[in-house]
Amino acid sequence: MKIKSICCIGAGYVGGPTMSVIAQKNPNIKVTVVDLNSQRICDWNDKDLTKLPIYEPGLDEVVAEARGRNLFFSSDVDAAIAEAQMIFISVNTPTKTYGAGKGMAADLKYVELCARQIAKVATSHKIVVEKSTLPVKTAEAIQNILDNTGKGVDFQILSNPEFLSEGTAMRDLAVPDRVLIGGDSTTDKGQEAIQALVDVYASWVPKENILTTNIWSSELSKLTANAFLAQRISSINSLSELCEATGANVQEVAKAIGMDSRIGPKFLQVSVGFGGSCFQKDIMNLVYIAKSLGLNEVADYWHQVILMNNYQRDRFAKNIIKTLYSTISGKTIVFLGWAFKKDTNDSRESAAIYIADLLIDEQAKVKVYDPKVTSAQMQSDINHLDSRSEDENKNYLKTENDPYAALQGAHAVAILTEWDEFKKYDWQRIYDNMQKPAFVFDGRNILNREVLETIGFVYKGIGS
Ligand code: UDX
Ligand code: UDX
């Protein structure tokens, strides 16, 4: 079967970039991305490419090339489903905030809604592809809904988790380490569906990098790949405190252990803690699945990765408070960076949110400059924690569009995101305009300690 038309439900950080690249590389396939959020669709269609709802380096060029040719963004979900031979589900799967599994399990209500909508609309056979990260066995539920509420047409379910990392998504999509496709290879129809999706990717991905597995392996691999990555960060972050206590330097340790080719150098960058929409959610999900199966030791093992991450954030905030003479009430602490990493406007689960919350609890004034995250997003992030009223948050958390203005008269600056531009600032000028002693808490260890100390700053990195 040759695929001629694809629909993707969910025009988010995953659906948008992924479909843009699929369309770019397959000019003969019509790709329509739909979303319940019509504003988001309008933004995807904006002539001004700087208005795209997602900031991702290189995305604008790909959208410019394919949009209107074979890439479309639309709010007409039903029409796009009806037309497509293959439908990707790329909606969000947040951690449940209610009921059984609250705080741990993935909330599958949006995925279920998609399945029901597909079933209602489809009058021809469809291949349904899980793109969202889902707990193992979700495909069974989707199949069940489709088969029981559908109009008797055949649905083949595939799992095709996305491994792109925000900030480098376009490169990750263009030259992926691997593409993973899970499906039912025990039936002819299942095999045909797997092959149809393999062919879509084979337009640009070498065959040997396209891995096919059974559907459960595919679902579980996504969760566990993220758990392994996050585990490395928690491992190095755990060593940061040990380094501080012993005089070792965590960056030297990371370099030394990373040069062992069995360990490798990636994901050993010490930080204020990992953020992003995936790591926390996927590990909690893994923990929940293990617990549900009665595998308590397995659950506890992975849960520790999260506990270490929470601890690292707390430790960073407490260090700021302690260093500023254990009293930060009324003091101004400037955050450089709010996004969970550089080169994205995404702030989901960013360590900055939690650290701001802890400092505001102590009545500090937090001023934030981030090159891409909006003020409205920052307020929404902090309000989401439910720690205090929206008015109080507005009072304590301010956004500045100019870093130098933000730092004027501040007591301390904390680096929360590793944006490259922070390294290029005129730190002498910043120092001159800050309260003395002027403190830098470098949560990403990106600034030059020696230079800052020569200027007169009290510099605190992590892990040395
Ligand atoms: C999502 C999932 O959160 C993640 O688990 C998975 O790995 C990839 O897809 P992301 O693309 O980052 O991640 O989420 P988000 O940016 O929130 O985009 C989801 C989009 O789906 C939103 O634009 C939302 O409006 C849309 N949506 C949600 C629908 O169109 N229909 C729904 O029923 C629910
Ligand atoms: C992650 C996975 O990398 C990706 O494969 C998956 O599809 C989705 O989840 P993402 O969340 O976009 O991608 O970003 P990632 O680069 O993994 O960073 C996650 C967090 O870890 C960030 O807050 C980052 O700053 C932090 N991090 C990363 C560290 O603290 N140290 C490191 O060495 C690497």
C-alpha cells in the first residue's frame, strides 16, 4: 500500500515539526495537521514565520518549503480524518491530576477522544499511528474503541514514538539515530501497515535505521529510553553534591567518566535538574506501570531518578537562600532563562518554575529574562503550582525584556537555562549595576568562573 494522504491530530511540539519533515521529504503525500486549538492552527498558518507557535531552530524553513504545497494546518478534524489513509495521534498525555494513579499515570482521555472521533468519522480502512508517548498496552485500548465504535472498517494500530529532542528537533528528524515502528507482524494486514509506514520514512532515513518491533516493545522502549536518559542526569547531579563536599569538580569527573567509551560523554551535563514535558511524566508512568504489576522494587528504583531531580532543584534554591545570609525577603533575584533548555520556547516542567516558587515562598522578588518564553507563559507556569493566588504571583514574579534592565539593582542572578547569549553579556557592566556583594548562581555551569571572580562576583556553580 502506498500512502497518499496523512492526517496528524495534535499540532504541538511533536506533531508540528514531525509532520513538517514528513511533508518536506515526501512531496507526493498530502499531510494535514489538525488541532482542537484553532488559535494554534491560525499561528501555524501565519504568513509571518516568526509567529509559528513553536520556536525550533530551522522549523520555519521547512514550513516555508512545504506549507501550501503538501503540508496543511487545519481545524477541520473530521474532514482530515476522513481523507487520510494514515492518522497519527500526537496529542498530549499529561500526568493524571485526579483519581486512580493521580500524579503518576498518564491521562489518556485525549487519546481516547481521538480514537472515538476516528471511529465515528472513518468510512474507509485506516492505519492509526500512536505518536504520543503512551503506557505499554495502550494500543489494545485504542484497538478496542475503534473496533467497537467504528463503522466496521479495518483499523491497524502502529506505535511510532518520537525521539526528537526540542531545540535540535529538525536535525533529530532529518537524521534520526533510529525510527521505531511497532506493529502486529503476525497478520498480513499488520505487516502491510508496518511496511506502509516504513516506506514513508524510507524517503529519507536509511533502511538500517528503521527498526520494527512488536507493538508492546515499541511503546515500552519510548518510556524506558527517556528513563535511561533522565537517569544519567540524576546520576551526575547526585555526584555534584558529593563533589562539593569533597573538593572534586563534577565537570572534571563527568569528562573523566564520559571518556570511557562504554559510558560515553552525552547527558552528563550537571544542572539544576532536568525539565521538559517528557522525562518526569514518562518515568512516573513507568513507575506506575511497575507498581500496577506488583513490581515494587522496579518502581522504587526508577522513582529515585525523580526524587534526585526534585532534590537537586531544592538544593539549588536553598543554596541561594543560605548564601544571601538566609534572608531573601524583599531582595531581587534575577533569573536568566525560564525555558527547560536552550533553543526552545517550551517551559514545561522547567526547573526555573520550581526554584522561583521556593524563592517566592521566602518573599524574594524574582525577575526573569528569557529570550523566547512569554510573560503570560511564566505566570501560567507558576500559577499552575497552586502555591498562592494569581495576584500574589504577579506581584512577586516579573518579566523583563532586557537583561541589563532586569539586573539593575539586583542582589543576585541565577542562570536557569543555558542560552548561548548569556555567555556573551557584558558582565562588568552587569556587576557595576548590581547590589554588592553581587552573586551569580550558575545552575548550568556555563559562565567563566575565573572571569566573573576577577570582576568581583561571588560565583557559585554546581558541583565544585
Ligand atoms: C505530545 C505528548 O505530550 C507526548 O507524550 C508525546 O510524546 C508527543 O506528543 P507535544 O507535542 O509536546 O507532546 O504536546 P503539545 O505541544 O501539548 O501538543 C499537543 C496538541 O494536541 C495541542 O496543540 C492540543 O491542542 C492538541 N490536542 C489535544 C488536540 O488536538 N486534541 C485533543 O483531544 C487534545
Ligand atoms: C527528551 C529526549 O531527549 C527525547 O529523545 C524524547 O523524545 C523527549 O524527551 P527533550 O525533553 O526535548 O527530549 O530534551 P532533552 O535534551 O532530553 O533535555 C531534557 C532536560 O534534561 C532539559 O531540562 C535539559 O536541560 C536536561 N539535561 C540534559 C541536563 O540537565 N543534562 C544533560 O546532560 C542533558
